[in-house]
Amino acid sequence: RRRRSGPARCGPGADLGACLGTDPRNPGLGRAERSAMPATALVIGNPEMQDKGWEMHIKSLAGALPIMLGDPRKLSIADLKKYRSYADWLQKMANKHDIMSFRQDLVGFGEPINGMWDGFQRINTETKSGGIIGVFKQGSLDNERQIRINYLNPTKIYTIKECISDKIMAKATGKQLAEIGFKATLMGEYDGQLFEVVSQ
């Protein structure tokens, strides 16, 4: 079942699931696993920071509640520095764009399925300052996808930057990013990347 991508119109007698699923601030709440229980109650099941592949875990959790458990003493010095970089970057995005208050599905991407791509966006729909994008390749044969972004100011210029490195991937208006988007490349069989979207 497809959800609409517009503002919720919820009132007395309205379908709660439909209301949660159409809120542009956080339509992911309409999914069954998020509407039944708050994410903070599920911390016990989160991956640990010393797990193999922890970097993919933190990228994925940026679309939900980025909490990692575990023992930082078990990380190598290089991994600890990289982990700190992700934590600092996510904190910077929260301070700059209030990303934890917003979450939307990415246009043209479905649920995570083997052989496909999936993704999320956390765009501040109130200030239109930007936010973050997460894209993931789940065993797909395609190494590139066009990423379109909704809820930006159509006339403002936005820069797309790669997470942590700040490598500029694209510059375009909100209208161009909604209609054409930007190209993301993931070469690993199972791979992911985070990006910042920031207005000029």
C-alpha cells in the first residue's frame, strides 16, 4: 500500500495509521514497527559499536534513532576516530537542521528489499534549511541512482555534500532537486552513504 506524501489532516474519527503515514515531518511513523512502540523502547536490540560493519549500522540508524550500544574500548583507534566523526556529524546536522524532528521516505525508493536500493530523507520542512539524505544498496546490480528530494524551497540553491568529507556532489535549486535530483554512486554489493542538503 502506498502512502500519500502530503500534510496530514487528522481530527476526531480520522484513521490514526493514515494520519501518521502522511505527516511530512515524519511519515515513517506510519510503518507498523514504528507506530506500535517508541524507538527508545527498542534500544536493547540495537547493534553494538564494535560489531563488524558498524559503519553501515550508524548510517542506517541515522534514518531512525541513531543510538549505538557497546564498548568503545573494543574499537581500534582508527575506528574510534571515525565513529566520533559520525557522532559529531549527526550532532551538527541536528543543530543545523533539527533533523530528529523530521523524516520522510525518499521519492522512488521503497522498503529495504534484497536486490534493490532504499533510502530516507530528513528535510526540515519548516525552515527549508535542508537536512540529510541516506541511500542504501541492497545487492542491486545498479551502481548509480538519481536521488530526488522533496520539501525544499523551489527557488533556493542547495548544495549536496557527502557525509563527513564534505565533498560537494551537486548544486541545484530545490525545484531541480525535486524534479531531476542528483546522482549517487555506491560500488559495494551492500553499501550506503549519507549526504547533507544545505541551502546557500
